[in-house]
Amino acid sequence: MSQSTDGGISTMDTEEEPENLGDSLEKSWRGVPMEAIHRNLHPFELENLPPVSAGNHHRVLYQLPIRDTPPRPHKSPGKWDSEHVRLPCAPESKYPRENPDGSTTIDSRWGMIERALLQPIESSEELQAAILSYNTTYRDQWHFRALHQLLDEELDESESRVFFEDLLPRIIRLALRLPDLIQSPVPLLKQHKNASLSLSQQQIACLLANAFLCTFPRRNTLKRKSEYSTFPDINFNRLYQSTGAAVLEKLKCIMHYFRRVCPTERDDSNVPTGVVTFVRRSGLPEHQVDWSQSAAPLGDVPLHVDAKGTIEDEGVGLLQVDFANKYLGGGVLGHGCVQEEIRFVICPELLVGKLFTESLRPFEALVMLGAERYSNYTGYAGSFEWSGNCEDTTPRDSSRRRQTAIVAIDALHFAQSQHQYREDLMERELNKAYIGFVHWMVTPPPGVATGNWGCGAFGGDSYLKSLLQLMVCAQLGRPLAYYTFGDTELRDDFHDIWLLFRSEGTTVQQLWSILRSYSRLMMEKTPKEPREGKACKKTLYEFIREELKKDKDGPGNGSPAEAGTSKAAGSGEAICEAKPLAPAKISPELTKKPVLPKAAVSQGSPDLFPTQESHDSDSSPEQVILMLSDDEETNAMMEAASLEAKNSEEVSNSSTPAKSSSSSSKTGGGRQLTLLEMLDSHYEKGQASKRPRKAPNCSKAEGPAKSRKENDEEDKKDIVD
Ligand code: APR
């Protein structure tokens, strides 16, 4: 039995099955079998969260103990303030109603909503009209082309009729039960707060029915300083006006969910009877781990690395990672359709987290326990397709929660991949994973099921991210199941280096020291075009091997490489070169230095987080980049600016074809994207907090740009309700 460095006793069996070649040829996985990841216990034996109990830091919206199924709503006086969700049925929720004589009266918004939705609705145009009737501010902006396409074209005549005659009335009836089902204030899980919220699945279905019908007030303005500008969107209007095949497939998943959970007039036996808990974790900078002091042996982590399978299918009973956006759900109510968005539409109860979870800060995470899976799917991103019903048989815990624990942690988005090797940014990723994986119970922590976190839309290097997550699991004494999503080379390389760590007894602090050397090396080497693909990523592992070998050969071979001194580095060509950070053109107002928390300054390496006094010196543009690094909006602006710069450079020397990049700033036809359009794409990837107002030259299709005055008018209206 080994003592994990965080005090939790980890009876981790790290013995690996003897491998024979024949075996490994057909096995899609390497390392220890899943039984060892489950510590040779039943997959659901270990708990991720304690049982639900109401308290100051845990609000429960249903009555405890649970006597009825589904649980009955807890009752307490409603709140209309900045700490709680502004429910559309609140008496304070008002809306200006235009009278026939042109005058306007301030009316109860809920009354308007009821009147609009209880009218017969027999087509998607009528549905759009009903929704807009209590969202008049957006009458000229919202168009529901995806909803029309699904209901008028994608579904056949009979399916469409069933929707309008059966399913839509059920969704509406459930939505209008909001005053019955939610009878206590819904707290916002705000930044800098450790807080939990538990709701019944029935209450979640009711809230999501309201999101489907876009009834939540004040959640639609794009004004950057509006009350919910730091919250994800919750009303489905953005989904209805998005384009692409995946949007229709996501809508099918959501409609299927409502088919499953909305009671009919005669029968409510299909209403789910369980509970879901959302836990916001917010760590303090001074509580961050000092990774240079962690003696946790990396080889002690039972590692199962599999090129096949997915986190949601194989990670049964484990803490499953959501490769999140800081705005929970990312582009799920837009165009997005990668790991997080897919998880949120096959388990739609996760969507309700968007209603009350403020965007995640660097040392924050959100754990979600109890969400049920309702749909199966095939494909990914553009090829994503709904593929039918899923009966989730995951057992429930003593609090009636499906024992599926998901943790949302948002990686940094690296537009230029070499940024990710910067020490402070690697540290940010370590601390983000730490606050997500930390286990606040005395029982041993279940294993973690993860994969290429931050290595898809966010452009990270899976060779680095796999090691960072291994370090955190070592520190916390958690087994690690890593799914490489088809990358057999990564599987083998990750497994091989883990074997090396095990044979050498490499600790977290040793690896961290090597990574910091690599970081300095990457910053100092003269720029050569970084080799694309594996060759570049493999050099990280080669560098680590070299350094471990030097350590092993003992003194006289120097401590882990100082920048530029290691043999591998000395040979130069073995190490993937990277351009030193090109100082992005940062507009003056963006170079205002944020006041970094004192601890953050002491935590970061001095040259990267200069002390307050040195802020006054003119920090290099690179340092400004690092100091702003956790402000995605700034990143997006900088990236867009640098893309702008890069493209104008490429246009000038037209000999070099513009490199395609995930965030290419060129449209298909080669037209330069406007800064707004580039930000738009960052919004989808969660980079920009909210898209600013339309630029004057926005395309006709999107209608004329609103003036600032008109927008302010809207916001005024918005605030009324
Ligand atoms: N199981 C295991 N691995 C997966 C799965 C899955 N179900 N889905 C995808 N992967 C792997 C793929 O290799 C993918 O490239 O994880 C990688 C990263 O997935 P992304 O979703 O691109 O995650 P990330 O790079 O962190 O980007 C996050 O994308 O989904 C949005 O809202 C999210 O804005 C955020 C951004």
C-alpha cells in the first residue's frame, strides 16, 4: 500500500499484467487493466461526492429526506437579486407590452409567456412568433432557421405533426409548471465561491423546457457589461439560428430528451425521479500545489491507456473529464460539436449548469454528479449524428443520483502551440486539473477517466497534457485511465515513458524540473519552422528521456538541463524549434496590467509574473501576454490581431501559402475575416466572453448593424424584465 502525498491512503495496485507480444497486438490498451483502475473494487464502490445534505454551501431545491418520487420541491421565499437566477415567473419579471393605441404598459412577463404559449402552435413559424412575442427586443435579430429546417424539412410530415400535436404541448405544459416545481430561489454558482446546488431531474427538465422556449429574462443581451455577461447562454435561441448538420443532430438529441422526460396529460410515469448535484470548486492561489516540491512517484499511478473507446463509455464509475470551455457547455447552444458539446446533448441535464454557473477562473472547476444519458450517437464534430435512445442503467447512490461524475475543466486555448510550454501556462494547466481532480472525501478517490484535454479545438499538445494530468493524479493518488481517441502512437509513447518513470522512480518534482528546462529551451532556441505533427511532439519525450538519463548517470552531468546546456538541447536538431513569441500587436488599452493576486505573483516564476513595482517598467509584450493569459477576451483580441498581422504579412509575400490553422482568419473565398468575425469564432471556442455588437460592415444577411444607441435601448428594455 502506498501513501499518496495528499494523505489519502492509496491502495493502488500498480502491477501490470505481464505482456506477451500476441497479447499486445490485439489489445487496444496498455498499462494496467481496468480492474486495477477501480482498485480491484466494484466500479461504483468508491464515491466521488458525499451524500446530499443541505447547508450554507449546499442549496437543495427539493425536500429532504426524499419521501416521494419524484422529490417534492423545497419551499422558501423567492429572490430577485444578483445572487440568484431571475426566474421568468417571478413577480418582479416585467416586460413592456405594446398596446393597440401605440402606448406601452409594463406587464407581468410570465402572464405574457403563458398567453403566448397556450395559443395553438401548429408550425415552426408560429412557434418562433410565440417565442418572440415575449422577446420583442430581439424580434429583428433572432431567426430560427435551424428550427425551421428541422421541423419543416428534416422531419417528415408525420414526425412534424407529432411534434406540434404531442411533444411541443408537453414541453410547454412542463415549462409552465415552473412556479410549482421551483419554489425556492436558485442560487448562482459565482466565481470565487465554493458552493453546491442539488436539483431533482424533474426540476431540471422544467428549467430546460423554459430554456427551450427562451423564457429566461436578461440572458440574451450581448452587451459586455450586462449582468450575465460572465455567464454562459441558456436560452436556446442561438442554437435555433445556428447552421450546419451537427446543429440539427444536437436538436434531435434535445427533442429526444424531452420525449423521454415530459409527462403526457394522462401519464407522468416517465418523469425521472432522481437528483443531480453541481459543485463549484474555487481554490485560492495560496493553496496551489508547489509542484517543485512534490515527491509523488509518477510510476505509482496505475495507468490504463487505451486508443479505443470514449470517456463516457469506458469511464464508468470514474471521475470523467469534460474538456470544457470556461463558459460551461461551450458552443453547445451554437455551432460547436466536439467533446463537451456532445456530452451535453447526450446528457442534457448538464445544460442546466449553464443557467447558474459563472465562467470558470483559472483555479476553478465544476463537478456534476447524477446526470443521466438519454441518447446514443455516432461520428464527431461535423459527422456527429443522433443514433437513438439510450437507457442509462447506471446505479444511483444513496441520494438518488446516477453514479456518473463529470468534472468540467477548461484548458487554455493556444493559438500558437509553443505558448503551451511556457512555465506559467503549464502551471496554470496543472492547477486547473488539480482543482478538478482533487478529492475532498476521506475515502480513496476513484480513478480519473480523461484524454487529450485541451488538445483539439484548443490546440494543445497531447504529449504534454498527458504528462500534466499524470502529475496531478500522482499528487492526488488517483489511478488514471487515458483515452487517446485512436492515437496508437501516443498510447505507446505515453505507456513507455510511464514504464520509464516507474523503473527510475521519477517524481513529480523531477518531471516538473525537466519540463521547466524544456520550457526555457523552447524560449531560447533560434526560431526554425517547428516540424509539424508527431516529430515535434515526440521530442518532448526524447528530451525527458535524455534528462532522466543524465540524472541517472549521476553528478558531473549537471542538474536537469539549464536552458541550452543539455545534450539533446546541445545537439539542437533533436529538439523541436519554436518561434519565440511574436509580440502580438496589443492595442494600448489592452496593456493595462491586471492587478495579480499577491500569491499569484509569488507563485509564478519571477520573470513571468514580475512583482508589482516592476509592472511600472515597460514589460515586454511577451510578459504582457503572460500576465493577461487568463483573460480569454484579451487572448482572442490579441490572437485576432496577430492573425490579422500574420495574414497581412502572408498577403505581402504571397509566395508562402497561408497556413491553414484552426483559427484561420481567412474565409473559404480567401476574404479577410473582420476582427468581429474572428472573435465570433473565438466565441464559439469560448475565447471571447461575448460577441460585441455587429460591426458596421456586417453581412447584409445579418441585417443592419445596430447603433450603440439602439443597443442601449434594447438593454434598457431588457433590464425592465
Ligand atoms: N472521449 C475521449 N476523448 C475524446 C472524446 C471522448 N468522448 N471526444 C474527443 N476526444 C479527444 C479528441 O482527440 C479531441 O481532439 O479529445 C480531444 C480534445 O477534444 P476537444 O473537445 O477539442 O477539447 P479541447 O481541445 O479542450 O477544446 C475545448 O471545445 O468542446 C469545446 O466547449 C469546448 O470550447 C471548448 C473547446
